[in-house]
Amino acid sequence: MKRTAPLLIAATVGFIIIVSTFIPYTESWGEDSMIWFDILAAVAFVLGGGNLLKMNLKKVSERRPGWAYSAIIIAAFLITLTVGLLKVGTHPNEVFWNKPWSGDYIGEGSALWWIYEYLIYPLTSTMFAMLAFYIASAAFRAFRAKNMEASLLLGTAFIVLLGRTYAAIILTGWLPELAHDAEPSFFGQLWNGLRLEKLTETIMGVFNLAGSRAINIGIALGIASTSLKVLLGIDRSYLGTGED
Amino acid sequence: MNNRANAIWAIIFVVAAIFLGWRIATGNFGRVYVKSQQVTVNADDGSVAASWETHTKVPPRDHQEEGVSLSIPRTIGLWAGAILTLCIFSFLYGDNPFYKTAESIVVGASAAYLMVIGFWTQIIPNLIGNIVPDWTRTWATPGLDPEAKADYVYLLPLMLSIMLLWRLAPVGGWISRWPLAFFIGATAGFRLIGFMEADFVAQIRATIIPIWVKDAAGGVDIWASIGALTMIVGVISCLIYFFFSLEHKGVVGKTARLGIWFLMVTFGAGFGYTVMGRIALLSQRLEFLFYEWLWLDSPTADAVSGTASLIMPALGG
């Protein structure tokens, strides 16, 4: 019961979704499964929030090192949750103005909008922005044109970086541009293609795309085999050790 | 960190503190102005049934226009955002309490934000709305289809949801395996179909068609066709590199090596793109600090009591 039922559930749901793609009669089954999946995903966020609260409350109550930061996490969590669930500061919906809960929970001016606009967005985007420093620093230390492969990687990165900035115009702007009104010659196109911004386009549109497509095809095959292993019950790692 | 690095950081902090002090003493900055608009809803007999005010952010240069006023909550938000942005940037010096505080805020707020989104977009309309549509319509989702009837099949996802939350209980952890199995099975099904369609069949098709690219006049576009052929060679050689059932020797080995070169170009391009993306994000954050918070751009600075006239002489302008 503890291990067989989950295997049957996973297989049934998975194959229903696959079948619903091919048999029109079962199309709605796949759509319903998708809605159920979204509901469970939303509940999983509740589980995640509950777990976050549990772990941090434990840390605060035991006064473990760094408990003050846990207290901040709890405070930020509870405040955001309260204002979001109670729709604090939202305006009523213009059509259903007599229903106080009908307003947009994330509409401009609401408390949750304020939290996103002035706390979550600046903080998360700054964290990502800081990666610019670390990527540049890591590249400076690690990039060495020691062999053909490393030279290709370094050269491509350099061209793409330059090609997406005004430096491309400064460095290779002297190369002839294609005239729009005339039939471009073979060599005209060649010279034009050597401009850094054009070279970047070619790298992104041909070489990079070829590599990305091969990687995507590989990923697709990997996902297909892993999914089949899960659905057929060959891969049971998601069931855990079975100790509980 | 050595003494030289400490000295550099100290100089940066002192210069920043002096600059901020100078801005506070001389200029107007860090304010958000909003324009108010009255929304009125009329009842069937024409009388005013309800009315409320909405506020839209306007540039500071419009602060003297009619209906424009200082927004205290948004101004507090601007300062909070700016100070927390600086707290995150302080990590460049090293891990410190300011960074950890900002990090804790983002962890707590983001978790709750996602929970709230899930609650209002999935749990209420799709779960509760399907089980008790009449009740849901009376308060949360009045726009719900008036013909919608209770669909008791949705008691199953409700049951699975409760079973999933059982994981928080000290005993009976295995109960959450059922909803987890649903999750895993559905993910496997969706991914299998989605990836085979979009990343396998569609990618192969897009690679092969067209091989010969025609130009506007109907002739063969030489460079575009060379590009298409290069793409086919690239994809095949990369796939041969990924294929380990054959030993990479002879022709296979040489093709695989070509595949490595294509992959190196892909990684280089990916690296360049990522760096550019991060730098764009960084410049966005600096714009927020310098323009939105400190009002260092003249169109904004001119707006309130001629701040630019204070800055320019200081810069020798």
C-alpha cells in the first residue's frame, strides 16, 4: 500500500496525459490533470511555506546561532502572507464593486504590490546583477587560450560581448555596409558579414543555434527515457527509502 | 582581506557617505509623486453607489500639476528599496549582517508571495470554485460562470492536497507519497510529450528545412544556404559527440571533435550573452539608485526646486 499505490498513481496519471495527446475523446482528461497538477503545485507552495516557518521557528526557539535572521524571515513571511491573503489596500473591482474581496490582489497600490515593487523585485534583481562581478572575475581567472577549444570559447565570448555594444561600430564600422537598393555581391556580403555586429548575428544564428539544438535534442531524449522509467516503475527514487 | 583592499573599500564608503550627505543637505531627492484619480460607480438609478481613489506614479517634474501629491507609502518604499539594494551590494565586500538581513527579507517575502499567488490563482478559483461555486461566487470570484455547478470530482485533488500537507505532521510521512506520485507522474507525462514535440521533432525539422534558402528573386541565397548547411553539420557532429556507444576514433572521432568545437562556440556565446544580461541588470539597478532615488539625471532633478542648479556648480558646470 505504501509503495505500490504511489507507483500505480504515477503510472496512471502519466499515461492518461500521454494518451490524451493522441486520442481526442480523452483530451479533457489531460486538461483536468493539468488543473489538478496546478492545484497541487499551489498547495506545494503552502507546504514549502509551512516548512520554512517550522524550521525557522525551531531555530528561534532554540536560540541557535543566526536566530535573529530567522526571526526576520518569519516576520517578512507572516507580514507578506497576511497582507496578500487579506488583500490589504486593494481597490474593489469596478464591475463587482459591491463584493469587497473581488479586487485584484496584486493591483497597483495594494500592500502586496508594494512589497513586490519595493522589496522583492529590487532585492532579487540586485542579487542577479551582482553575478556580473563574479562572472567577470571568474572569467578573468579561468579563461586561458591554451588550446583550440579554449580559444574558440574565449574568442566567441569576446566577439559576442563586443558585438552587442557600441564598441562593434567603433571597431568594425569602417567595413562596408550593404546597400539596400542594389543587389549585394558575394564579396560585398562577405565584408559586411565581418562587421562585429553581423558576426555576432551569424554566431548566434548558426553556430550557437547548432550547438543549442544538439543539446536540446539530447535533453529531449534524456527526459523521454527518464519519464518512461518513472512511469513504468523502473525508477522509484521519488518514493524515498521506505523507512517511514 | 589585506590592508590595501580594506583601504580601497574604506575610501569608497567615505566618498559614498560624503556624497549622500551632500545630497541630503542640498538636494531634493528620493520622493515619489502620484496623480490621484477618482473612480465612481453609479447604481442603476444613477446615484453614486461607490467611489474610491486610484493613484498613478508621475515623474517628479510634474509635481506641481493639479492632482499630483507626494506619496508617503511609495516614498518609504523607494527608500527601503534603495537601502536594501545597497545592503545586497555590500556582499561585494564580504558576507555581513546588512546582506544577511536583506537576504532574510527576500527569503521570507518571496515564499509568502508565491503562496499568496497560488492561493488566489489556483486554490480559490480552481479548487474551491469547482467544489462550491455558488459560495465562491458570492465573495472571491464574482465573475465565475453563473451556470457552473459543483464538480465533486475536485474533492480528489482536495484530498491529495491534504495528504500533501501531511508531510508537516510528525508521523505518517508516507501519506504524502500519493500526491507526490501524482505530481511525478503528471510531470513525466507532460515532459515526455512536451519535449518530444518541441525539443526533438520540431528541432530536427527546423534544422533540416530549408537546406537551400531562396532569395527574394527566387534564386539561391548563397550565404544563407551555407549557414543552413553549417547548421546541419553542426547539429549532427554535436550529436555524434554525445553518442558514446561508438568509440570516438577515426571518422567518428574527427566528427566528434568538430562537434566539440561547435559546442565550445555555443558555450562562449552563452557566456557572452549571460554576462551582457547581468550587466544590463546591473545598469538597471544603478539607474534605480542614481535616477529614481538620487535624481542625478537633470530632467528629474530640474523638477524640484532646481536641484540641477546646485549640482552643476559643484561639478564646475
